[in-house]
Amino acid sequence: MRKTLFRQLLFYMMLFIIILTVISYVVIDLYFNDYYYRRQEKVLIQHTKELVEAYNINNFEALKEKMNVYADEYGIKIQLFGSDYKVMYDTSSQGMSKRVLSSILLSENIDKIFVTYTGGGQGTARKSSWLSYLMKTDDGKLLLARMSYESMDESIVMAKGFFLIFGIIIIFAFIIFAFFFSRSMSTPLRKLNAIATDMGQLNFSLRYQGNRQDEIGHLGNTLNRLTTKLENTILQLTGELSKEKTLEKMRTQFTAQVSHELQTPLSVIKGYTEALSDNLYKSGEIQNVYDIILNETEKISNMVDGLLDLSQMEAGAYILSNKNFNLSELIKKIYEHYNVLSYEKMYSINMHIDYPTNITYYGDPLRLEQAIRNVLVNAIKHVRDNGDININLSMLHDSSLISISNQGENITKEDLPNIFDSYYQGEKSVEGYGLGLAITRHIINLHGGEISADNVEDGVVFVIQLP
């Protein structure tokens, strides 16, 4: 990548410099020559007029001093002729022949730009050309100023050479610049490409490291945000897929369990119904048979009701029938019902209420009773022989706390996080369909509360917190 970027950048820069150099040469050759010569003509005329003005205002000595200055600073050769055309003062060591001077001075060259020549005679290497200008003073003297065409040509050649050397220097400078610039661009681009490649392979370990404030830095930060978002999304999807697989497994197990649980009461109902139809029972036994059929029907009805409730709660379509009621009275009612039943089983149930009697709770009493009953029934299922079950109601700050504990085996670490999930049945589940605690959690959540379970030293405790 770096070589490709470097070569492209170098190619465009070289092309730019070559075009710039060619244009500079064309401009110098076609326009600068003429501009430079016209500029020198104006300079020669201006300086000549200044000399004549100095002579007219002052005197010859002032003119002589200024002539020498112009000769030294601007390379202008100056000659002053008297009215008889004789040379009065000459700053040039290279003079012109008398014939040339006569032709210049006697012709109509005053206040005009013209060209003169020197040299070219015997022993002279070459003839020199001069840009010349002739002016007359107020007292009739003539002042001739000349600038060498050769020096002007040398200046133009120097300008062309300067542009050539300058172009070469710029080319080398651009080569160095292109190398470092392309490297500064390609290094982070390679890193960004590596990040993008890893993202395509669902590897999100790489991150852009840099503090650039340009487009590359913005791109790197965008890739970082995209990488983090994709990583979180994939982790979330993986978790959802895992939960979906677990839920599907639980549903399969639940279907098998429900099928088995339904088969038993249905078989009982079918058997007794067929026996009744065949008049196999005496009149004194028929009522007992009806009670058995009713009891089995109640089991099926409860199972179906639980499934309907859970499906509505999971869909968010369940609506509570809220009203004000006394939470203490509700707990006492549940306690009295199961305390009577406890005499038929090998356990003891205890109640402790430390709750203000004048406070009413706003909620759905039937559903809260159902939730508390579900927890209590679960505690009864798993209480050990001659064990205790404790129901406590208290107030903590602005919350009502209901705790139900039993003496028995702890819930395994594997089952504890999942006991409130729909259709979940632990390894030590005695009976049921995995609906009760799931429905309880939804009811408590619909009231804005929380429910939790934890192992204690001699059993398990469930805590319901209602706002």
C-alpha cells in the first residue's frame, strides 16, 4: 500500500513540477524577454532624464558625480558631448569610433531609443550592441546613455537557469516530501485495513491507537465505535441464541412433562368415566368417584390457567386489577389456609408480622395472593420432615418485605439462577411444570417489585420486596 501511494503521489507531483517548469520557460521566452527589455528602456530613459535635469539645475560637477553613481550601480555608460560634439566626459572605457559618434549625434536620434554598436574592428573579439538614449541639455550639450544588450541577455539566461535549478530542487524536495507524507498516510491506513480485515473475520480485538485530528483519525475513531458496537451486538446475539436454545430445550422438556402430567389425570378421568358408564360402582361409591374425577379435572384446569397467565404476562398483555387492601390481612389469610393443611403433613408453619396495621397497599390482591401461595407451596414441597416454614412480613424504608423460608435442602448452584425462568425444573424438582415461580416473578415485576431466592444454613429463603 505504501509503495502504491508513494508512487501515485510522486507521479502527480513530478507531473505538476514538469508542467510548471515548461510553463515558466514558455512565459520567459515569449513574454518575459519583451517585458524585461521594455522595462530596461524605461529605466534608461528615466535615468537619462534625471541626469539632464541634474545638469540643468546644478552644474557639471553635480552631473559628473551622479553619472559615476549610475555607472557603478546600474551599469549605464554615459557620455557628455559639447555643442561642438566633442566628448566632455565619458564613464565608458569602451568607446565608439568617431564615425559612429558623428552618425549618432548628427542624425535625428534625440529623445529616442536606438541601438548602437562598439568593437568589431581589428583585434576585437566581437561586436557589442547597446541600448542607447540621447538627450539635449538646456545649453545645447548632448548626453548619451547606453545599457549593454549582452548584460540584459545574461540576466535573462540567469533567470532561465534559476528556474531550471529551482525546478530540480523542488522535484527533489517533493520526492522527499512524497516519501514521508505517503509513509505518514500509509502506516495508519495499514492499521485501519488490518482492523477492518479482522472485523470481517469477526475478530474485534484490534483497536485504532492514535491522536490524529484529521480524516484518518476520524476514520479510526469511527472504526473503533463500529468495532465496539459490532462486538457488543454479536455478544448479545450469541447470548440470545444461547438463551433461545436453552428455552427451546426447556420447552421441549416442558411439553414432554405436560404431556405426561396430562396423561395421568386424563387416564384417571377416562377410567372412572367408563366405569360409571358401565354401572360398575354401587350407589354409595359414586360420590367418591365424582370427587376423584373433579380433583383430576381441577389439576388440568390449573395447568391450563397457568399456561394462559404465563403467555399473557410474557407478551406484556396482562392487566392487573389494582385496588387498596391490607397486606397484613392477606398474609394472615394465606397462613391460616396452609396452617390447617400443615396438620396433614410433617412440617410446622410459623408467621411473624411486624407491619403497620393502618397502612394499605395498592395492587392486585388476587394476583399477589397467587404469587405468595406459589412461593409457599414451593417451600412446602421441599421442606424436610418435621421442618419449619416461616412467613415474615415487615417494612424496610418505603418497601414491604415478605420472606418465606423453609428447612430443607439447598438449591444447587446450577439451578439457583434459573428457578424463576419459564418452564424451568431443577434436578431436585418434586413435581410441577416450571410455571409457578415464573408466574410469581411476572406478578411481582408488574407491581414494580423484586423477588429473589438464596440458600441459608438450613434451607432456602425467598424474599419479595414491594414498593
